Amino acid sequence: SDGACPALAISPRDTDEAFLREVDEGVRRDQLLSVWQRYGKIGIALLVLGLAALAGWLWWQDNQAKVRGQAGEDLTQAMSQLDVGEGAKARPTLQKLAKDGPGSYKALASMVLANDDVAGGNNAEAIKKLDAIAADAGLPQPLRDAALVKSVRLGFDGVPPATVIDRLKGLAVPGNPWFGVAGEITAMAQIKAGKPEIARPILSAIARDKEQPASLRSRTAQMALSLGAQP
């Protein structure tokens, strides 16, 4: 009749498209669920492991800082004890640091023990400790160089001049921080070897180097003059 509402006409094509969209969305939900079930737990595990590793690293950094701080205090105290003649108290601490100290503190403690050996007249033991430091590629180069120079100086009288010259050849050059000290020892080795003509220019170069201590410049200047260098 005229008052009846007309029925909505829905074509089979529209019905099929709606049905296919629902199926497609359902399939995608199933795929996402499957991926989550397969990889989601792995992702969570990796995230947890990453956070745990970060927390562990931060804790390790903080712990290492505390360990280094304590090692520094122990080393300073032991050195002070040696200065006032309390070697019996200082040596156990230094020996422990030289064995298990963190980072460079291990080598520093060993160098202090080497100085203590020298004070006790045991140069051979001191040289052994210093050579071990000089040969350790894991240590900072300035520390290794310092140990090498001290070792060569202590053993100067007991080795051939050629050995002294060879060991210091990388340091006894202008521009190197150790040029003054290493150059003077090298010049003395050249004199000992009967080659003053080689020693003279080395000594003169040190005497002219304004970066060197005044006492060293004065001493090498006098040695150079005694070898015939021009004033």
C-alpha cells in the first residue's frame, strides 16, 4: 500500500564484497595473533634481557668506580707509610694491589714496590718488576715508558752500551716527552762505548731544549763542552 516502507535492495555483489572484507579482516587478525604467539614472547624476552644487561652494565660501572676509588686511597696510604718508614704496613697492601689492583693501579703499585726494592738495595728485583710493566701492552704508554727509562737507568752498569742505546732509541729523540732523560742516558752509553762524537750532539740538543728542566740542561751543557762542543 501507499503507507508501507519500501524494502532496501541489497545486491548479491554487495553481500559478497562485505563477506570477503570480513573474511579478509578475520584472516589478518589470525595472522597477527599467530605472529604474536610465535614472536611476541621472544620480543619480550629480548627486551627483558636487554634491560637486564643495561642494569648490569650500569652496576658494573658504578662498582668499578668504587673499586678504583678505594685502590687510589689504599695506594696513597701505602706510599705515605713507606715515606715514614712503615714498610711492614705498606708492603702487604702494595703487593695485593700489584696482584689484583684495577686498571693502572696494578702497575703503579708494582712501580712503588720497585722503588722500595731499590731503597733496600735489591736492584735486580726492581728491574724485573719494571721490565714487566714496560712490556705490558695493555698499560698506558706513558706508564710503560717511565718503567722502561727507570729500568735502563738502574741496569746501566750491568748491560752493554748497545743494549741501553737500543732500548731507548724510541725515546731519545727530540719531541718525545722522555727525550731529556733518555737522551742523557743514551749519550752516556755512547761515551761508554767510546763514541763521544755521537754523544756530543745529543747532549747539545738537550741543553738547547727549553722544555727540559734547567738542572738537566745545565748538566748536559757541561758534558757537551767537556766533549768539545762549542759554547
